[in-house]
Amino acid sequence: MQNNAFISLKKRMPALLGCLLVTASAFSQELTISGTVLDSAGEPVIGANVVQQGTTNGAVTDLNGKFSLNVPKGSILLVSYIGYTDQNVTVSGNQPIIITLKDNTELLDEVVVIGYGTMKKSDLTGAVGSVGSKDIRNSPASNIGQALQGKVAGLQIVDSGKPGDNVTIRVRGVGSINDSNPLVVIDGVPTDLGLNAINMADVDRVDVLKDASATAIYGSRGANGVVMITTRRGESGKGKLSFSGNWAIQQITNQPEMLNAQQYAAYSNDMLSAAGQATNPLWTDPNSLTQSTDWLDEMFHSGVTQNYTLSYSGGNEKSHYYISGGFINQTGTVETVSYRRFTFQANTDSQVLSWLKFSNNLTFSTDRKKQGTYSIADAMKALPTQPVKTEDGGWSYPGYPDYDNRSQANWYGTMRNPIGPMYNDSSETDGYNFLANISAEIKFCEWLQFKSTFGYDAKFWYSNNFFPKYDWTASGETGESSKYQSSDKSFTYLWDNYFTFNKDFGKHHVDAMLGSSAQWNKYDYMNGNVAEFLFDEFNQLSNAKNITSLTGSMNEWALLSYMARANYNFDDKYFVTATVRRDGSSRFGKNNRWGTFPSASLAWRISKESWFPQNNIVSDLKLRAGYGVTGNQASIGNYDFAALFDIRKYAFGGKVVDALTTTSLYNPDIRWEAIHQANIGIDLSLFNSRINLSVDGYIKSTKDMLVEASVPITAGFDETVSSCKTNAGKVRNKGFELALHTYNFTGGEFNWDTSLNVTYNKNEIIDLNSDIPMMRNELGGEHVTRLANGFPINTFYGYVTDGIFQNQEEIDAHAFQSTETRPGDIRFKDLNNDGKINEEDRTTIGDPNPKWIFSMMNNLSYKGFDLSIYLQGVSGNDIFNANNISNEGMAGAANQTTAVLDRWTGEGTSYSMPRAILNDPAKNNRNSDRWVENGSYLRIKNITLGYNFPKKWTSKLTLENARIFISCENVATITSYSGFDPEVDVNGIDNNRYPISRTFNLGLNFNF
């Protein structure tokens, strides 16, 4: 039996082997698959990606949506295209296949926060810019304000550079000569909480409301734009534990080059000789000086930052939670400057009943800012001939070691050692911030809801500064120790109540809101300054011998509002939005206590019309137009409507008595600054949303701007006293914004998208209630900027230079400047041709307001790697480099930049840098275009390279995902500006400003 079975099997073996070979061949057979990819309308999809799953084998559809690909039978094809949902197709044969992609409405249906509600981005009729969670979380910046720079068209962000300081934000230009800061709303609560108090990792998205249609819902506070910050919330599913860590090093990038000891000694000899003064005998031979101090090198060091966040989130179908704790510790590039912050975030929501939902948001932070007394300007002026310390280890004094001549100001100056106060003095500010809200939502039916929110915003900050006495001054005088302490508290309460209506009536859709809001604030402070302690170690206020000042006060404000908004659309083609808010503010005068702020906007989605070509070229086309009126009450003080008094002392009857004096006049008509804004926009999507473009043009006119009232001298006031303000000024901003987002490669292992933002804005003062300009920003006894009708806000004002006088003949042939003018002095233009140079020859010499703001972001990814390159810049603005007045003025015992090595020393030696002479008798250093430089720059703002670890690795460590990245912030800057950095204050004046630094980051993100 066994032999027969064996013989039978032996006979059948060839047949069995043949079957196995045929089967194996069938499984390994490579098929040529062809097919067509169509959209939901049956039109071919051009450029769709068709990739064999798990491989790099793929194809791209042609102009007819067709493709051809060789794949093994049984393979899975992944078909993708931007604007559509990805589809998987299993290959079962070589028959042609037709694949119909379904529209992915996620891009158009992105929900944006608009104030007292949300709206689909596709339904917007106004101008709103958004930054999503992905852009925020992938940013290595430690401040949410820094992360917004360049991300929204029309939004100008100026970084302060200093650890812990806030950024300056402007939306669509400077709208007022007073307060132009936008309103910040965090989780529905309007607040003045600084953005530095918020943990970046806790932010989910930021929406910027720009035009009146979007901001009118905030009435008298919406004129300067609204920045809506939404923090993260939990999602349904199992709990997720997340950790992020970031370590960074900061360094100064463009440190000015100062004179060394030998160069300074030669400059000092020239300066004193030109003035007929005795030179320092120790510097007769400058080359004999072998020791030199670079005070900027002594002041600046590498700063270090550590930033950690640990969060836990999750939920189910009825409740969600998000809890996080964060810590950041940053030392500045000025070694004694540091910032430390702890944050805690807790957001929850719970569907208690089918018709009742509770939710809350809680943000808490505490921070400490420390610094000694530092001055970058003093470090630039300190003499390189002076060492940092004496031989016995103490801080050196001017002229050291020439003790007998230390008071020779012409030789050694009067500048105290700039490094000593950094370590000798102490300055600390502790802040505590608590922002919370709790809401209840009642659902009466599917289309009607009611929401009530109570918000609480508490801030406490305490300052403690101590200045010990010291004797390392030019005079050698010790002085007395002093101490300053302050305590500030602010409490703000909010109660919002509103109904929302959302219902479809066939092709008609109505979304409406009606409600009220009440907000009130109380602020009080107390501070004192004392001097002379018996022992500096015991420097409490009560231990001081003298109280030099003691003051304190309290003020409060309240706001009561009623608001309504209605959104209507027909057939997803025609959209109308109408908004009105009525505000009653305690800041307004009794004759204008209430203000009404309306707006209306329209939109037409042309691409939905039946006659519009339905193809893959134009995916969406929408026109928008809107007009509205918003207000700015931030420019009004809490009591500007009232007559204010002060207690002063004066002599009466041979005695000094107290008197109550008026400091400002009563104005019952004072009210908000009104901004009338018109906006026209277009939203365009091409090639199935592969290219997305938004363009907005606007005219933003500020009316009723607060300016100083013209008061007759008989009223007892003059121009040196702030008499009262009146609503009579006008300012106009007009420009356009362009936001472009393209998906260059998508769907495969390599992806690349690009974002481009461009903003143009022209600022102009229309009326100041007077033809007489207002002067501002005084430096060295002269005003640097002015406000004048027909010019932008804060234009630089001064003389126009015209080269250097080379000889006496040129001086004689020119308009008279002064009796002290000599060859080597600057020649100034006689603009009014009256034969003399005086104040009448001053004119506008620069504009600090950028005309262009632009940025470009490229995001690339390949397999687990991702790379982002971010460029940002401004153009059309000027900078007044006030530092150079001292550092290139060549008029005293202060160090200079190496630019003065090219100074005039004889005829033909220089045509731009004047001679060096003590005390500047010819006034070469007057405010002029000599100090004005081009402020335009293009910066490689950030380069980030990241790697997402494969699932097969992370799963072994019970990780959902893990990412590591390295980045460099402020990589390189293309600019002609000679100072530290062209990103200066919004007024355009660079004066002792903390410089922007280059930052190298290493980060890790884990999700468990």
C-alpha cells in the first residue's frame, strides 16, 4: 500500500509542480494598469497622484485625467489630489479603471473664530486672517506674537528682542497718533494680558479680524483690529500624554565695530587739538597703548533658553479635557537679563444633559523678570582705554589708573563703568496672571441656543529695585543707596449673554446672534522710593532714613454693550452679513456716553452660478465687499472727560502753602475715535484648490481722532500743559493685501507647499485740528519726529546735508551757517533760499512706516523628514539711528564706531564724515538726514529641519508619534542698516534698543 501511494505521488509530482509554478507566476505577474481619475462632476482631474501603496512607484494623471502604471496584481493604489479625499483602489486585473474622487470640504469649511461665534471660512464676507495649530506648534518661537510675524497679510509684528517683553502689533497700519494696539481676545475674553504670558504649546489657532465687517462686533474697541486666540481643547478618544522640550542658544548678530584703544587715542587727540584744548599726555603716542577693552563684548554673551510643556488631553462623546503645565527659563544676550515663567492651562467641557453644556477655560501664569542696570548705549560710549576692573578686582572708574586726572572730562569723559551696574544693581519684577471663564450653553432646539459666559481677569505685579552706593565714578563721590518698590493690581470682570439662531429654509440659510456684554475693571497701585540705609544688606523700605517719594492711586472703567449679527446666504452663492454694536463707556463724556457701530458686507460666489464653467481650472471664485464703522476708546483715559486737579505748593504771605490747581479742562463731549473702513476682496482657488489666492483692498479712515484742543491763553493754560483733548483729527490708511497658498507637490512621499503674504499700506495724516505741526520724540534738546497734515505719522524732521566744506571758499560761497563753521564741517541745504541756515530749513527727512511687508514660507517633507524655510521683511521705511549721534558725532570723550576712521582731516580726505572737534561748535550733530538710514530688510527668519520617527520605532516605546527638530531663527539679514538690527520700534527710532538675536534650537516632541 505504501509503495503504491509513493508510486502514485511520484507520477503526479510534475503536475503538482506545474500548478505551483503557475500559481506563483500569477501572484508575481506585473500588470500594466491604465485608468482615469474624475472629480465629482465627472470632469478629469489633472495632476492627481496615483501611487502603489508602500512604494515610490507612481504616476501623475495627464490633461485628460488618464494614467498608466505597472504594478503587481493585488496591489493597492493610493489616489490623491488636493481638495479631494484620498482613495484606495485594489488592482484585480488589467482592465481600465475609473476612479471618482470625492470633494474634501475641509479646506473650504475650515472654521474661523469671529467673535461671539464661529463661521466657515468659505462663508466669510469680511477680511479675516488665520494661523492654524500646525503653524503654531511647529514654530520654535517662545512667544505667540513672534510666531505670528509675517503669517497674516496686513499684520505688522515688531519683536522687542528682550526676554519676556511683548511684541508690538499693528493691523493695517497706524490708525491713530494715540493708541493703535489691537484688541486681544483670549477664549472669548477681551483682555490686556500680554502675549508673553501665554504658553505657545497651549494655543490652538489665532484669527485676526481686520476689516470693519469683522471687527464691528467689538464696537468701540475694534478700530485697530482684533486678535482672537483660541487655546487647545481635548478630543474624543483615549487620554493622550504629550511632552515638548526646546533648548536654544541666542547670539548677537551684527555688533557694531568700535574703536580700539589706539584708534580712540588718535581720535581724542584730533578732537581736542581742533578745539584748542590740551590733549592727554599719556596718549601722545597712541601706538603705546597695548591694552584695549571691547565693552560690547563684555556686555553681550550667549543667551540660553529652556522651554518645556507637559499636557494631558482626551475625552468621550460627552466631555473633553485638556490640562497642561509649562516652564520656560531664558537668559538674555545681556548676561544679567533673564526671564522665567510657569504656566498652567485647564480647559474642559461637559454635555451634562442633552440640552445643557458647561465649559471652562483657565489660564494661569507667573513670571519673573530680572536685570541689573544695563545700558547698551553706555557700553558703546565707554572708552576702550579703560579696563573693566582695577588691579584689586573692583570696578574701574573713568581714567583708571590715572587717578589724579579722573575728573578730566575732556580726556576720560563722565561715563561710569557700564558693566558694574549690571551686577551691582538689582531689578526684579514678579507677575501673576489669572484669566478664566466659565460658560453655560442651553439648547432650546436644533436651531436656537443661549450662552452665558462669566470671565475673570486678574493681574498682579510687583517690582523691587535696589541701587547700592558706589564710588567708581569720575568724581569719586559715593552717593547714597536707594530702593524702589511698587505694587500693582488689576481686576476685570466680564459677563456675556447671547442667543444664536442657525437654521436652513430650503436654499436659504440664516445664522444670527443677539446679546449683551458687561465688563468692568478696577486698577490700583502704590509705589515708594527711599534712600540711605545704615546697612545695605538690610535694604527693606522701613530701614531707610529718607523717603524720597511715595504715591498711589486707583482708577476704574466700565463698559456695557448690546450687539447683534445676522449672516444670510442663498444657495451657497449670495452672502450678506450685517453687524451692529452699541457701547456705553464710562470713559466717554456725558454728552456722548453711548456709541453705535454698524457694518455690512456682501459676497458673491461666482463659481456656483450655473453659467460659470465647471472645470478643474477654477475651483472657487468669490467676490467680497464691506463697509463699517468701528471705534477706538483705548486712546481715551479713564477720566479725560473730567477736569483734573493736582495739589501744588506756592509762596503766599511769606509762607509755602498747598493749592489745588487745574491740570486739564472739562470736556463733556469727548468720545471714541471712529474708523470708517471700506474693503473689497476676492478669493480664488485654482486647479482643485491647489492654488489659493486672497486679495483685499481697503481704505481705513480715522475720524474724530483725539488731538490737543486749541485753548486761548486767557484760560490759564499754554502749549506746555495738556489742557484737554478734542475729537477733531483725521488719519487715513489705504492699501492692499495678498495671501497666496500653493500646493506644489502633494499626495506622495514628497510634499511641498508655499505661502506668500504681501501687504502695501500708505499712511497719511489728513487733519490735526491745526496747521501747526505737533513735535514728538525729543533727543538732545531737539524733536526727532513730527505730526503734520499731509504726511505719515511720526515722520522724521530735520536738516538736509549736502556734503562737507572742503575749504574756506566753499564756506563763503554758501548760505551762512554759523560763525563757528570751518572746513571739515557739514554743509546743510538752504531750502528756503534766504541765505542762512536756521530752523526754517528743516523738512521731512524720513518715514518710519513701512510701505511693504512681505513673507514667504516653504514647507517640504519627504518620508519622515520635514524642512521649512521662512523669509520675512519690510520695505519703504526709514530708521533714525540715534545711537550714532554719540558714536559718530566726534564731539566728546565717548567711543566711536570705526566709521569715524574715515573722518575729514584735510581737504579732499572725506566728503561724508565731518571733522572731529570737541563740543561740536558748528552743530554738525543737529537732527538731520545724516542719522536717517534705509530701514528695508529681507531676513531668512527661520530654517527648521525635523524628523518624525517611524511608527515601527515609536510603537515599541508605546509612543503614538515622536519628532525631533533643529532650527535657526534670524539666520541672515540683507540690509544696508549700520546698527545692530533693522527691526526697531514702530516709531523708527533706534536708541539704546535691545537687539534681536540669532537663535539655534533643538527640540523634541512626544505623544504617548
